[in-house]
Amino acid sequence: MNPHLVATPAAWVALVPLLPLSGAIVLGLGGAWLQHRVGPRAVSAIACGTVAAAFLLALRALATLIGLPPDDRLLVATLWPWLEVGGLAVDVALGVDPLSAVMILVVTGVGGLIHGYAIGYMHGERGLWRFFAFLNLFTFAMLILVMAENLLLLFLGWEGVGFCSWALIGFWYREPANAVAGNKAFIVNRIGDLGFVLGLVLLFWTFADAGVPTLAFRLMEPRADVLQGAQLWGMPVATLATVLLFLGATGKSAQIPLYVWLPDAMAGPTPVSALIHAATMVTAGVYMIARLHWLFALAPFTLHLIAAVGLATAFLAATLALVETDIKKVLAYSTVSQLGYMMLAMGVGAWGAGIFHLVTHAFFKAGLFLAAGSVMHALGGEQDMRRMGGLWAALPHTAVTCLVATLAIVGTPCFAGFFSKDAILWAAFSSRYGHPLLWAGGTVVAGLTAFYMVRQFVLVFLGTSRSDADARQHLHESPAVMTVPLWILAVGAVVAGYLGVPPVLGESLGVPHVLEGWFAPLFGGHAAPAGAGESHGAHAELELGLMIASVTVAAGGALLAWLMYGARRIAPERVSDALAGLPYRVLRHRYWVDEVYAAVFVRGTVSLARVLTWVDTQVIDRLVDGAATVVRGAAVLGRSIDDWLVDPAVNAVADATWAVGRAARHVQTGAVTSYLYGVLLGMLGGVLLWWSWAAAR
Amino acid sequence: MSPTTVVFYLLAAFTVASAFGVAVSTHIVYSAFALMGTLLGVAALYVFLGADFLGAIQLLVYVGGILVLSLFAIMLTHRIADVHVSNRAVGRVPAAVVALLVFVGLVRVASRAAWVVWDRQALVPTTAAIGHAFLGRWLLPFEVASLVLLVALIGAVVLSRKEVRP
Amino acid sequence: MDGVGVQSWVILSAILFVLGLFCVLTRRNALGILMGIELVLNAASLNVVALAHYASLGRDGQLFAIFVIMLAAAEAAIGLAIVLGIYQSFETIDVDATDRLRG
């Protein structure tokens, strides 16, 4: 990054997240009233209006950035100082640079389309105001996440999207299973967040010890040298911090080992699945790594780890999607798999390629989810693909847009997915952090992806209908408010790819790699995949060859799916019964991952809690009671002393006084004569005494 | 035995006899009159000693005042008519023992003391001398004694008022 | 006085004193006790006057006796007032009856 970056102050960029926030506040506080008094249209209008306005502002930000010199593309809105604690001073500062500009356009653009779609999908929903309030709140949190100028504010957005995800997954909370799914998402994310926080703390600690007590990106990146040689318990701080941060990313972006929440999150309404669990929230981990790429570049070990985990996740999820029968679950596993691709990109240092795939994935995955929602809407909520089929004719818009998105995700040349996936695969092969095996694994996954996506398309839209008669009666295409976003996303699924035409293809046509040039001021200095800029020579041939190979594998997967499900040349049962049906069963049980987690972690925690409870009641409470007993004993002892020593002593004094009194009172006879005798005798006694004293002298 | 000695013994016998009457009598009025006799005897003895003023004062105050007052008190505090024994005595023996002891002691002192007897002076009227003394050297005691009498007077009045019963 | 020695006067006073003492100790009538006290006082005064006479200090002894008479008068007045008060409270002046202060 340009160390002498001149930031342009632009307070209006703060409106980008604040507009959806105001929508969330208005709808949260008065949405119920609005919905009942004015009507659902008012609620929808407010929700979509704020996001649309934010999108327009995002466009303006983009235009402004384009107008700035490439090295100084940064718009900053510093709202107010947030914390000043110890040595840490954190401002609420939002910024738009090339990376965050892309992100906010995706969030507000795709998000806006989904908001519009939701007007139709959630039509008649009683809690519509609550839905849109949370959706707006989510948009706000996501925008904070991507526009944050420091790590702490980013974490605020990170937590915010997690909360909104929980609220929206469990939106139909009256069904206990939905609430449980929401809890699972939140809790699993929490585990990742622990890693994130530890990484953040470690990072700040190291920077502060070196005299740079800050978490602001623009101040940390130039001073990354602080981490050279910094060690904690014998491990380099850079590696430790990045591993911890990556742990947070595995939670948010559903990688191994914390991906288990994403399939369950399909319990939420489909627009939620599209927005949060496809296009935006799950990409937060990828964004975070891109934002901190300079940090990750200092930890090659972590990069290898990220690449390995990403590829493994991509493979695992793809295998699970092969045998899924729920239309949304297939897409969920697909998302996990594509996120694995993005992580693979990050792991080989191809930051730009990862973000590119993030953008294209947002288009076609959102399109796929919305199309699935459209199908479910048409079939009255049916989600099982075994009861679908033959919907091509009845749902033309849905079918065509879904076809486009499917072709895109499969990596069909000329569609968006082809360009972004190819960029990742080439980087996996050729980057200095990459390896041919990584390329091979990614290509295999591409084949699997093609298989299950074509399988899904064929099962849903082609062939004869397997739905029951009642459902077939009510088949209808979705209203325009739902199909228009589908078309727009479909167009994006084609066009977005042309932002990243690799030079090997584009130079001859005069098409530049737009994104690479766009991201160059940010990523240019760090580990750009080797050979990405060349168009001829041995590298170019290799690149083209690998491209053709991966397309061929994908085509093979697609063909296999067609043969099994479309043309019915190969019976799916023969495949699933292969090898004694064991692989099929393992996949159907999802590798028993959830069961293992439950047995080990959940039961383990409960058992630990039981043990500690036992310790608490038997040991600690006994000790406390023992202390109390000691005190009681002391009290009893004190009381005995009081009863047996003190009281008798006091009583003895009183008794003695009384006895003396009783004896002495007899002097008081009341008779005058005795008093006179007393006087006389006393006087005589005195005289005698005086006599004896005088006689002695 | 000179006439003065005889007179002395006669007066002494009269006084002692009267005193005996006071100590022994069981009727209070008899005791009172015996007391009167004793006081008269003492007055005579004073005069015998040359204290003429003192004798006169003895008669005036003791007999005429105190004794009369005692008789008044007797009258006011007795239903004289029905009382036979109005001045009983109890515990005579121990009292007699004690009295005897005291007497013996006093007599021993008297007999053993080395009395220094000085030249007797002629008997002269003492009134003027006492008067001068009271208004001269012994003025303060005199005034204080007057004050005591005043206080006694007030006190006696206060003490003997009849209580007002509600 | 020829023949009458000092001792005679002292013995005479002693007899009067002892009789008065006997009276004080044995009498139950309050007025009887007061009379005994008068005897004692008189005995003491007689003694002082006699001794003063024999010591050629006649005037001083008489002054003493006059003071005694004055105080006896005061005492008699108060004492008799008290006796009257006792009579009002107890309807009797028997000192055995006035034992309300018996402890």
C-alpha cells in the first residue's frame, strides 16, 4: 500500500451504513404499528428504500474513487472517537478504498435485489416488519464490517452480522427446530470469534509493545515490520495471530471445522439464505483475510494451512452435496464448497482472485437461492427434490435464470464463474504458495460441483413431474417483484466475470483485467500470483492448458449427471450401491460430523459441568459449611464461657451484694432505741480508742 | 462540815432524786414534773456556783420554756384519761449495765485526774460580764445561735403543721 | 467552797448524766427520750460550769452553759414538733411503733 496515502475526508460515506441502520431502527420501533395501520407496503418501502439509497451512495463512492489518482483512492469518514483505554485509541472511522468499494456494492446491490425479492416471497407474513428490520440491521452490520478502518470496528460488524444471522435463521421461532438452528449458528460462530478476539488481542499487544498502539489498518500496515522476529512462547506472533484470526474466519465462513451450522441455517427464510448465507455474511472471513493480507503474507505457515483447509472443505462439502435431496441444502453445501475455493485463493496469496470469486459467487449463488425460493413458492413450500421435476414449462423465468446461474457456477466458459474459478485454479498451481496438487484438488472439486449442480437442475426442472396432483394444480410463476431480481442476478452471473478476464485470454482481445488493476494499489506489493500478468510464453501455454483441463473435468461431471438423472442411462441406484453402498451411506450421514461433535464437545461440556458441580457441592460447599461450622462452634464455645464463667461471676457479685444487703439491713431496725444504743456504743468505742492512743503516747 | 457543804449535798440530793424520778417513773406527766424538779435543782446549783445569771436563765428558758413546751406536747399527744402506763421502759437491764459502765468510767477519770485548783475568786454578779462577752468577743457565736433559734422556730412551725388531706 | 471538791461536782454531774442516759436507752415514749436528753445536757452544763468555777474561769463556763441552753431550746422545739408529726401519722408516740424504716 502506498505509505504516503492521502485520505480524502468524505463524511457522506457514513450514510451508506447509517441509512439501513435508520431503516432498522424505524422498523424495529414502529414497524408493527406501520404494518397494521399503514400496511405492509410501507414497511417494504422503508426497508428497500434505505438499501437502494445506500446502493446509490455506494455508486457515488465508486465514481469518486475512480476520479482519484490510483494511489490515493481512499475516502474516510471519521465519525467520533470510540475508545481511549490504556494505550488503545479507536475511532468510529469508515473508509472506502478499492476493496471496500467492491464489497459495499455487492452488499447493497445484491442485498437490495434480495430485499425486493423478499417483498414477494414474504408476502402475507405477519412479522414482516421484524423480518425487514433485521434484514436492514444485518445490512448495516455488514457494511460496518467491510467499511471499518480498524480491526475493532470490523469485529463489531462481525458480531453484528452474527447476531442478525441468529435472529433471521430463527425467524419463524415458533418452530423449535428453527430456534435450535439459530442457536447452533450463533454458538459455533462464537467459538470462531474466540479465536478472532485472541488474534486481535495478540496483534494489539505486539504492536503496542513496539510502540505502535493502534488497530487502524492504515497505521498498522506500514509498521508490519514490528512483527518481524516477534515471538510468543517460541512461536512467531504473526503465525499465531493469523492462525487465530483464521479460526474466526472458519466460523464465519463455514470452513472445517466450524461449517456445521450452515446447512442447518437453511431453516431460515430463503431470502435470508440468499443474502446472508451465500452472498455476504459468509464472505466476511474471506474479506477479513483480504483486508489483512499484509499480515497473512508474513505467515507462510498460516497461508498453507488456509489453502489446505479451504481445499479440504471444498472437497468435503462437494461430496456431501452429491447425495443431498433438499434443494436448499444442496445450495448450502455448495456455498461451503465455493467458500473453500475462496479460502484456497487466499491461501495461495491470490487475494484479488479470491475477492473476484466472492463477487461472482454472490451473483450466481444468490440467483440460485432465489430461484430455489421461487420453486418452493410455486410448490407451496416443497423442498424435497424427489417431489419436484418438470417445472421448466410452468416456471419459465425461474428456470431460465436458474439455468444461467447453474452454468455460471459450474464454470462454463463465458459465464462469470469460469473466469473467477480459473483465476483461483491458476493461482493454486503457479503462486509461490501454491502447488500443483492444490490445482488438482480444485479441479476435482470443480468436477463434483458440475455434477451436483446439473443433478439439481435436472431433478427440479426437467423430466416428468413427481409432485402430487394438488401441487401441480397450484403451480404458478412468481410475481415480477421476485422474477426481476432473478433476471438481474442472472445478467450479473454472466457479466461480472468480465471484470477479471485473464491476460492470457484478454490481451489478444484488448480486454484488461479490470479487477487486478483496481486492486493493484492494495495488493500489488504482496505475493501476486506469479505469472498472472503474462500473456505469452511457456506460462501462457500452461495456463491455457490447465484451463482446458479443468473445463473438461467439469464438463465430464455435468455429463455424468445428465446421464444419471436426465437421460436415465445410468441408474443412480447402481452408483450409490457401489462398494457395498458404503460411500453412499457415509455421505448420507454427512461423515457423522455432527454426531461426533455432539458426543465429544457437547456431551463433554455437559460432563465437565457435572463434574464441576460435584466439586462445587461436595468439596467447596463442604469447606464453606465447615468454615460455618467452625464459626458456629466458636459461637457455642463463647456462649458456654458466657453461661458458665461470665454469668456466674456476674451473678455471684450480685448475690454477694444481695447477701451483704440482707445481712446489713438488720441494722435498720426502725427502732429509735437501737439507734441510740448504736450512737452510744460508737461514742464509747471512740473514747476508748482515744484513751488507749493517749495512754500509749 | 460547813454549811455550804450541807447546802450542796442537800441540793445535790434533791436534784438526783428528781432525776431518778424522771428515769424511773412510768407516768409521763410524773416524769415531766420530776424533770422540773431536776431543772430547779440544777438552777440552784448554778447559783451555788456563783452563776447567778445562768441560774436565772435556766429557770426562765428551761423550766418556763422547754418544760412547758414538753407539757404542751404531752397534752397534745396523749389521751391522758385512759392511759395508765404512758412512759414504759424496756430493756432496763442492758441499759443499766451500760449506764453503770459509763458511770464507773467517769468516776475513775474524775478521781484519777490531777485536778489543778486555782484560787477561788469572790462571788460577783456575772450578768454584766456575760453581757460584755456576748457583745464583744463572743458576738459571732451569739448571732449564729440566734440564727439557729430562728431556723428552729420556722422549722418547728413547718413540721407541726397539720397536713392538708385532699 | 470549803469541803466541796471538784470531784464531788464531777461525780454529781456523772450521776445526772448516767440517769439521763438510762432514760434515753430504756424509754419507749418519745417525750421520755427527750427528757432524758435534757438531763444529759444539764449534767454536761453543770459539769462545765463547776470546773470553770474551780479554774477561776467562771465566766467562760457560764457562757458555755448559756449556749447549751439556747441550743437545747432550739432542739426541744424541733424535737417536739417532730413528735407532734409522728403522733399525727401514727396515732401514737411509742417509738417501737415507728419502725416503718425497718430494713
